[in-house]
Amino acid sequence: MYKIKHSFKRFSIILIISCFTILSLKLHSTQSTNDFQKIQHEATAINIEVPVRVFKGDLFVDTLTIDDFELYENGKLQDIEAVYLIKKTDIERKEENKKFAPKTGRQFYLFFEISYFDPRIEKAIEYFIGSVLTPMDECAIVTPLKTYTLKSTSLVNLSKAKIAEDLKTIIRKDAWMGSSEYRSALFDVKDMVRGLSNSQLDVNVQGIHQPLGRFSSQALPVNQNLTNYEAVLNKLESMRRVDQKKLLDFADYLKQKDGQKYVYLFYQSEYIPTIDLATLHKILATQNDPSIEIMATSLFGFYRRDVTVDVELVKRAYADSSIAIHFLFFSKLPEHTPGIVMEEHSEDIFNVFNDMAVATGGLTMSSVNPEYLFKSAFNASDNYYLIYYTPKDYKADFKFKNIKVKVKTGNYRVTHRIGYFAN
């Protein structure tokens, strides 16, 4: 059995703080002003690396040269000092006005934000282990329950089929255990909706059975069911809420890592059960309390979650970390229950992760098939250019510097990180 080491809980990153020796430069009184200026210049010189992907349609363009690119920082044209064409981890071609030493080692982070295990995830895992991962790569797998690191020695000592099978077992088990509270709350919401529409629905006909010993919402009055429904919605919201601090901690953690960093976020669509309008109108027609009508209309007609994340701050933090986030959003067909409508409520989280992907030069893709999503995202991100430049008039003012890369001629789609913090 190869070693998969539990390192930190979902999105809870253990930051390793290194101790650095602070060197103090003592200038002799006889040192000239020119010498001081030279030391100051050397201390503030900085080289910026920008991974860039250029597409014509869906195909990566690998024929561009250093003269084809333009790069702007805060709207000011910069001098490009080197361009390297990277395929997987190999430098295929280089053009250098100044020599650099690109670090092309790969670090993969696979996040599975799922509440139900989709069997097609197994195919994505098999493809990743069988066709992508090499002994030179680093890899972490993040499930709803734990995070695991995959040791490079595993690929040497064990068959890829064995590693893939063990990973599938882990992800399946953790997805079930880690989302049990969410699924329980979701069941309660369904039960309350069934309770509200009890006169129109037959629970046994639906094939949804009440767990032994569990109290049925169908015995409760309408106003109590509505109150309970709102409470469980708030509980669901808190469980699916994006934690800004953890996002920023993870970005800071990744910034300390060398090489090329790839995050593949598998995110499963979220459905909230609501009552269909026809059934709702029948229920409200039997009520004489205006407050019930107001509450029901609010809950079933206009439920939206507030986004509590400073999206701009998160985008800049991940761009500064020089990683590529690929947001893989996969959906499933909602179950059909008479009188109940399964409404998708992933739009708030979708927008946050989509913005993060764009800000890092990554991709956002949607499909019902996670295997297709992963293959497409990996194939699109496996080749890239590394562009280097030294910012003109650089100042370590801790401000965010915006980067824009263009191809001088041609109709291309260009993706790259949006900037960095000068610190």
C-alpha cells in the first residue's frame, strides 16, 4: 500500500513559516553616493514570470516568438526579456535577451467539492493517474473530509491501476462521510416541502421513505413548516458558504511553492427543493393568515444567498500566487418528485470560483461529465509560454500591479494571471 498522508482538513491549510536570517548592511561613512544607489537598485530589481496560454479556437498556438508578444504593467509597455515555450515540463524553445532558469516542475491540487459521488469521477481519476501524473510531479487530493498528499515513490513502487483504485475508494468514502450533514439537512428540507404539500402528494408513491424514528414534517401546521424550512435553508447556506480566510490562507501557502501550480476544482451543482407554484397557490388559498403568504412567497420565490467574499481581494491573492485554477463545474439531473421543484442554487459560488479562474489564467468549464471536464482542462493547460520581464520604475509599495499580455497580430484568445503585489 503506498503512502497517502493526511496533511490538513478541507481548505484548512497548515502554513509552514520558515525562519530567515535578517542581514543588516552597514555602509561605511566613506562609501560614495553612487555605491549606495547601486546597492539600492540591486535590492529593488525584480523579475516577473507570467505563464501565458494562447489559443486559436480551442487549439493551443505554439508558433509564437518573443516579437509576437506585448506586455503591459498598469498600462505601461514593458520590455520582454525572455520567452520560453513549455510543453508538459520540457522547455521546447527559448528566446532570451536575458537568461532565466524557469522552474517547470508541476504541483497538482485536486479539490472535490461534492456532496454525492458521481461514478464518472472514477474515470477522471484513472486518466489523471494513468496519463498525467509522473514520479517528478507533486500531488495533493482534497476531499470534503481530508487532504492527502501522494508520494512520488508510489508511482515507482506500485502500479498506476492500484493507486487509482485506492484513490477512488478514498474519494468515494470521504464524499459520503464528509457531506453526511449536508445530505441530512437536504432531506429535512425535502420533508418539509412534502409536509407543506401533503394534501396533494402521497409520500409512498414518490419512493422516498422516512427514516425509522424520524419525526415527519407532514404532521406540522403550515406556519411551523415554513419556519423550519427557513432555518434549514440557513443551515445549508452556512455549510456551503465560501470561507474567505481559508481561501486567502491557501493562496499564501501556494505562493511559497516553486514551479508550476495547478488547481483543479471539481464542483458539483447544488439543488434546493422548493414547492411548485401550482401546489403553493393551492396551499395559500386555504390560509387566512397574510403573514404565511408573505413568508411562503419570499422563501419559495426569491431565495438568494448573499456572497460574503471580497472577490477582488481573493482574485488578486491567487493571481499573485502565480497558480492556475481550473474550475470544473459538473451537474447532475435533479430527481423528480411530484409537487417539488429542484432549483439550482450554485450561482453565487459559481461566480466566485469563475472569477478566480479567470484571474489566474485558468479555465472554467461546465458539463455533466467530470471526466470530460478534467481531460479538456488538462489538455488546454499542459502547454504554455513563460514570459519574463523586469518592471520599469519598480517600487515595493505593496500595491497590486495589473498585467496585460497581447499578441500583436491575429485573432487569439490569451489567458494569464492578472497581476501581482509589489512587496
